[in-house]
Amino acid sequence: MYLEAIEIVFIQPCLADANKIRFKAVFSRDIAGVLPYLNAVLPNATYNHEGQVLTFVREGRLFTLYPRELAVAKAANTTDAYRLIDWLKDLINATYERRDELKPDYSLRSRPKPLEIYGWLPRTNCRKCGELTCLAFAAKLLLGEQRLERCAPLFTAEYAHLKEPLLEIVAALGL
């Protein structure tokens, strides 16, 4: 096993959502060599090889991985934090095991900004998705806190031409 453990060293209320927590954890070994491989297997990751940092969103939680530590925002509670750690440890170990069949990806991918996603939305501000505006919906979509299917106008004949490009963008981001 490449990575034996991930140990939580810090827990506080989340700054973005007071009902959630944020935490920091340390890896039992340096994972810098695995980061380019993780970048290859996580379609929604943003990787900076020079800075040795990889970020991605999963289940609405923001993960930031460094060679020796991890920061996560928006975990539901400590039980959720430990579940996320177990998932990440399994992912790192599985990726390391498959490194011979994977091509490391050193590219710096940038995620679209909420305004870019907003440009592809119907922009009706209908609130059927539960958000006050389409821009708020776009921002939450990028954070993994909304699903494209919640945009009712997008699935009507009038806006059908917007649906396919958005579905491709969302799939490419792993959302």
C-alpha cells in the first residue's frame, strides 16, 4: 500500500457554510509523485505542477491536495470527513497501483468561471432550480451544489440548443 494513512489535524466550522466543517489532514508519506496521475484520473481537477497543488470538487466538497497535506471544505461533519479521507486514500492507492498504465498529466487545466457557465444557461432567472438567479445557479453548479437537471427551462424545446453543450461541459468537469 502506497499511502498508509491520512490523519486529521485540524477541524473548524466552514467559512463558506456555517452548517458544515472544514478540516486539514496530513498524509503518512509525500504524494507529490502521484499528483500528476491524479490529475489524469480526475476530470474536474485543477493542477499546478510548479506549485505542487491539485484541487477538485467532489460531492460539493472542495479538496486541495499538497504533497504532505490535504484541506477539505464543506464536509457535513466529522463522520463525513473520515468517509472522505477513506475515499481519498483508496483513490490515491488505486491511482498509484495503476501508474504504469496511466499517462501523468502535468497540464494546468482551468475551470470555467460562473459567468462562462451563465452564458450557456437560458438566463431566465425563473427560480425553478431553487436559486434566485441563473448566475447563482451557475456558481453552485461549478461547486457541485446544483445539478444541471434542476434548470427546467434548459430541458424545453426553446432552449434545447443550449442543453448539449452544457451537458458536455458538466461531464468534462466531472460534475
